[in-house]
Amino acid sequence: MSYPETNLHIIKTGFYNSQFVYKQMSQSPDRKVEYYEFEYFPESGGVSYINGQAYPIVQGNVLVAAPCYMRHSKLHFKAFYVHFSTDNPALQTILNNLPYVSEFGEDSLTMERLFKQIIQHFHYSDPVHMIYAESKLLELIFRLANQNVTVASKKAYSPIVLQAIEYIDRNFKEDIKLGDISNAVGLTPVYLHKLFYKTTDQTPHQLLLEKRLAMAKELLAGSDMSLVNVAAESGFSSQSYFNAVFKKHCGVTPLAFRQNAFQRYQL
């Protein structure tokens, strides 16, 4: 059996912080959506209004807006975003029938990772990475479309893994290693590594790096802090290590990211 092409076209992706755009405002202007818009909220705060309906912004939720929707936001909030288009009628039907907001709870880390993978590979702007970004966008659409079906089979995080995640959240700016995390939750490093990966599909080090890079991006985009201080405030041991890791995972240098930061779209 053959299937029609999805014809996905990613328009723009990135991370958005409303405080950097609407510093003195409490509400963004109403606007008509041009493309399909997905947003993932890494923390709670603010309210999204879609076609006149209010949706409190909650950590771990994913928002979907289709072309011609009207939307604005009560500020302030942060979001990872993906804007895209498709002329495939079957895919449009799926997208147009998605709920405005989907709650993923303990699966939210998986959704956050998908958004970050799309953003990272889209910004490489070469065919191979674009194929990867589009494949992750298709996975994201699949998870959104099947969210209600898969609720019963969602894998709950164990209390130990949640403790480890909370420890990383509190201490990612410090020079912590796997041994520090495992000591904090009372497990051996090897066992914690296996349990953490089995539950979250990533290692403690990968989550630690994500937290540090997210902090670095906020500081680069929202302050004039020197790169040395950005590295230190984000938990990196040196600027040279920070530069290398940032370029590897984000596709651009920290300086280039800062220079492009204010070209992001307005929600």
C-alpha cells in the first residue's frame, strides 16, 4: 500500500521568552495564525487564548494552533516552538482536529526532547539535518494525534528517577557528576544510569547538558553578560568547553546565537 507524501515544510523554530519582547506589557496583541504552530511550555506561567478560549500555560503541555486561528497571550511565559506548513489534505485533517492543548505529564520530557531535536537540526539548514528535523516533527504529530489513545500505557517515573531529575534541576549550575546524583538518591552510578535511561530515554548527563544549554541560551538572548560569565552561570567549567559544546549541540557558536536571538518571531 502506498501513501501520499506528507509535504512538511518547517518555517521557523526556536525558543521564546515573552519577557524579552514585551517587557512592559501584560498581554500580547491579537493575531491571525499563518502556519501550523506547535509550542511546548518548559514552565508554568501566563495564559494562551485561542479563538477566544483561555488555556493556562502549564509546564509540560503542548499547544497547537492551525492557520486562520486567532490567538494572543497573557504574559509572561516561555516556549519552544515549531512553525510549519503542509499541503497534504490527510495530514491537514489530522492537524486541524488536534486539541488546542495536550497534557503530557510525566511524558513531557519526551516532548521537550522532540522539540529540541527539531530546533537543533533545523538550524543546520542542510538536507540531511532537515530530513531528521522533519522526521521528528512527524513523530511529534503522531504523539499528539495518539495522546488520548496512549494515556493508559504511559510509563510512570519511579520516585528515584524523579528525585534524580529534581536534583539535576536544583544543581545543574554546579560542577556535579553522575556520582553526585547517584549519592543524592542512594543508588550506585551504574544502576542509576541504567534506570534513568530506561525511564526517560536519555542519560543523566544528557539531561544535565540540556539544562545547562537552556540556561545559556536564556542568558545569551536576554543579557549582555560576557561569554565567560554565561559559561560559568550555566554550569560549564570553562568558556572553551562551553563554546565547543554549544556549537556541537546548537549548530552555531554562542556569539552567533546571541547575534541572531532578537530575530525570533513574536507570539
